[in-house]
Amino acid sequence: MLPDERLRPRERALAACELFGHQRVVTWCGELLSRRAREDDPHWPDIAWLGGTVGWPEYWARVWGARGLLHLGPPADPAIVLAALDDPAWRVREMALKVIAAHDLEDPLGHVDSCTDDPVARVRAQAWRVLGMPPSL
């Protein structure tokens, strides 16, 4: 069974929770974000439940995992999200910052601060938002 294609990402993630269980889906999203699961991993639900498609560049699985966490809650180990701030793909860094902001995750080592100097303007702007300051582009 696959999700209705008309559902938005948030609705898809919530539907996945109804079918597979909230904790399992949050764990799966964390595994995607941390690269311990791939978009076509047979041990997890179909990536379509997070709005993804098999065959896209590999970093998209991490983006979809982070987006799932944005909508469903942080993983049991928030360090997964903080570690994603060092991801080579800017979309992953940007989405991880959104997860940090949405769930008010602690950043004791200042990883968010380092993103204010990111080479990508969208990542810098999101980092400034997380810090509660106007973006400095």
C-alpha cells in the first residue's frame, strides 16, 4: 500500500505513522538522515510515504528523513540532527536547521552558529532564524 499522491509531505508522514507506528517512522527518518538507511531499504516503508522517489540523488533520502522529523518530532538522539549540519548537501543542512527550530533542539556545541557562515544563502538565512535574529545574507 502506498500513500495517496495528492497528500502533502506532512499528511504523508502522518499517514505513515497511522500505518507503521509513530516511533517506527521517526526512527526511520533518523536512520535516513544519518545515512544508516537508504531510500530503497527493504527493512523500512516505501520512501513515497515521505514524499520521496527511488532513484534520485542519494542526498534526497536525507532531506526526506529530515522533513519527516520536521513534521513528526525529533529522533530519540537529537545529535543526528546536529550532525546533519555538516552534511555536504545544502538542502540537508537547511532542513536540519528547520528541524532544530521546530523542535527547539539544544545545540550545546554551537553547530547552528557555524551555519551562519555557510556558503549557501538559504542555509545562512535559516541558521539566523534558528538563532532568533534577522537573516544576514
